[in-house]
Amino acid sequence: MSTIQRESVADEVLDAVAEAVPRVREGLRGRRETVGSENASGDDQKAADVWADKHLADRITEIEGVGEFVSEERDAVVDCGSGLSVALDPLDGSSNLESNNLMGTIVAVYEDDLPARGRSLVGAAYVLYGPIATMVSAVDGTVTEHEIVDGERRPIERDMAIPADPTVYGFGGRTPEWNPEFAEYAGEIESELKLRYGGSLVGDVNQVIGYGGVFCYPALQSRPEGKLRLQFEGNPMAYIVESAGGRSSDGERSLLDVDPERIHQRVPLHIGNEELIDRLESKVER
Ligand code: FBP
């Protein structure tokens, strides 16, 4: 596949996700309860997780040029032809459904077979189900914010760049569980920036892209591998933030350079302005 063909398949995947947004959003009502099952990562599934997964998977696997599909809600990769590989988090932050707070959908389109390195991403995007449904996409190094109107992407800001002067931070995990090095970094940041933590990766990273700053879900003492998943969350969000001029890190290197071993592999995640991630790396060693 040529670069142009790859980017055109990635665009079709993002269009299919945008097209599904009104139905996914509508379908959240009445699907806020857990269904008594766990996904491949051991999280309790909500009816909305299962429903959104099926709705989006049906559309994405039909696209010509998509060869593999997997989602955070599925154990195994679906073989659906030949071409690019799509990893989907159908509803990221779905524990926020109960309290009716922000949530998102994250999609990653890789050139390589899954599990794939972030460097093989052709495009990535997240949908934010906020007061307005928006999509922020990165394809070919260009980050664009769209409003989603009747299932169509309408660009409102092209060539988004993370503001040079950072304002906000959000850190996940309980503070007694942080490693001492991360706690020291957090102490510095807390005295410099303003706390904004909402409990959904999409909402929290979207604020970092909009205002500048840093979001971390670090390694915890009970979870040295971190909470968030590399294929579905770490890589696509890192790709978007790095395309907007920011940086990402697992503590040592860009998330995009982490070698994946498993589909549902977790990773400590640190994302934000370059200077803030450089400082993080100088304090935290994995
Ligand atoms: P899910 O994919 O299970 O929703 O978990 C991901 C997530 O909700 C992220 O969106 C968010 O950054 C994080 O977990 C919040 O974790 P916590 O509840 O520990 O603050």
C-alpha cells in the first residue's frame, strides 16, 4: 500500500467512527449498569462497553484495506481481510458513565500487525463525549479538531499545537501508591500548575492539548506496569500529542518506541509539554 492509500484507509476508519458517534452517544442511556462480565484486562464491563464495541466493530471490519481489528473489550484479534490494523477502545473512561462525567472513544490505525509499535501508526483519533461531541485526529503529523455533526466530521481547528506555556496537570492512581521519584516530581508540578483530573484519559489529555501541561498515569507500587493499555490508549494518545509538538514517555522513552509483547499490555503513561516530560524522565527511572 502506498502512503496515500494508507492515509485514505485511516481516514475511512475515522469517518466510520464519526458516523457511529450519534448512535453510540444515544445508546449510552439505559446502558450504565455493569453486566457481570470482565474484559480481557479484567475490568468490569458495562452494557454500554459491549454495545459500543459491537456497533463500532461491525462498521470498521467492513472497510476494505483493514486487515486486523481488536478492541479493549475483546480477547483476540479479528482477521478481516488484508491491510492495516485497527485497535479500538470503544468507551474509554466508562466508569465515568455512572456519575455522568466525560468519556471518549479512542482509535488507532497501525500499518503493522497487532500488537504493533506506536511508530507504525498511520493515524489515530479520540472522540470526546462532552457537552459537544468532538474528534481530535492526527494523520500524517497534522492534528485537527472536528465537531461531529450528524455523524460527520467538521474541522474547526487545523494544525493544533500544544500551547508552549503549560497550565494544567492531572495524575492518576492513589498518591500512597506512587513511587518516591514520581511523588517528588508531582510535588514540583503541583506547585507550578493547576489540577484538572476528571478520571477519563480522553478528557484529561484533551485539556493538556488545549491548555498545555501534563497528564500521567504512572507506575504504581501495586501495578508497576501501570494501568493504561499501550495498544488502545498509550500509543494513540502519544501519537496525537507528539504530532501536536508535545512528548510522551513510559518513564524512559517515547511510548511510540515501546516494544509491544501482548495485545492487552499496560504501560506507565506520561504525556504533555516537552519540557515537563523531559523533567519527568530525569527523575523517574523504570
Ligand atoms: P477503562 O478503559 O476501564 O475505562 O479505564 C481507563 C481509565 O478510565 C482512563 O480513561 C482513566 O485515565 C483512568 O482509567 C482512570 O483511572 P482511575 O479510576 O484510577 O482514576
